[in-house]
Amino acid sequence: MSNGRTPELDVRLDGFDADEHTAVAFFHQIGVHASSLVPLAEHHTADSVHSYYVLYDRSATYDHPGVPQYIALHLQRDQGERTFRYEQAPLPLPAMAQSWLIHRGCPPDAIGLNPELGPPPADEATRALERRLAGDGDHYAMGYSYTRDDPDDRVTVVALRALAERTPSPFRVVVEEVDTDAWTHTLREGGFATVGEALQWCDDRLSGTAGPLPPVREAASLTRPASTPKASVPRPPGRSR
């Protein structure tokens, strides 16, 4: 994170209420550790009905090893009834959080990350892949991720499954690596024919034995399927994190 003043999260819910189930869930998922949630990006509609946030969870490092460190949060307010509801999703990469929000109605150009927070992209390849993940993220289902925040090897690996049929590289691995000396990050993508190969590469990267990522055998942008099935990368029984 930046060495400057860290922005505070303001969910703009003063005077709003919710049903008991929503209120309790919101407290446990957001409210109880709001002081640890850093807004990297936020957008509020002019009528104040919708708010969209990309949040960095500073408390995640004290959770189970490997858990995602970002949260996408969408708030919806009923101004007449003074009530609210929300959706949230823990995600391993900021671009994936942006994608989640964009596909819930947030304008793509309104949820850019604060450049003063976090390490910037190291190169154009990283910027291009982040733009594509943010825009085409609903073309993939996430099945596995692991975030390591060791200063000597700060890395996140994510295994994805393409939802389009007959995709040459149906399984993807996206890898973010942070150079803590240069304070930049890179993002790269590889393509795999099977889920086993994708998950094995993730394990090898985390153990320091992975070879280069194999190239993705398809065009940069997938064709959206007519209907989007609920698909995920299955996790083999007993797989260690």
C-alpha cells in the first residue's frame, strides 16, 4: 500500500436499515472489520442508489494462508424506505473485483484503481491483461486461488475455466507477482488443456519448481456463450493449500 494517508471506507448507510438477516450478514462480512478495508476504487451513482467498491482487506493476511485479499462490494439503497441490500465477493485480484462490479452495472470507466495505492503495473502486458480480465471476467469461472504475501515471494495464482465451449485452452492460470524492491507488479496468463495441468502448475509455482507458463491457444477475447452455465474448476479431494 501507499506510504501516504490511507483512505477510509464510507459505506454511506447513515439512517438506513435492513432486515435482520441482511444486517447481521453485513456486520460480519463488512462492518466488523471495516477499519481494515481500504477502498482502492469506488463509484456512487448520481441518485445514491448504487455504490460500488474495490476493497483491499488488510486483515486477510491474518486469516487462513492463501485466502483472497480483495473484496468487491455492491450496495443498493431504497431511498424511500431507507433500507439497503448488498452483494459482496472475496476475489484474489483487483481486476477480477472490477469485473464483478462491472457486470453488476458499474460503468467500466468509473471504477479505476487509485494509482497511489498498491504497486503499479510493471509493463504494458500487465495493463492489457488487467483490462481484459476486467472486461471479459464473466467469460470465466474461478475454481482455485492462492495468495502468498511473503515479501521474498509475493505472488497470487488463480485457476480459471473458460465458459465458452470448444475453447482450445479451456483452463487458464493467471499469475500476479509483486517486485517489492521496484514496487511494481506483473500479471501473466497461461493456457492448459486440463484442470489437473492447471492446478499442478499452481502447486509447482508455489513450491518454486514451475516452468514457464504455456501460451494460451486462442484469440485474446472469448466469444460470450448464449447462456452462461455455472461452472467452476473442481478441486481434487484432499488438495492442500
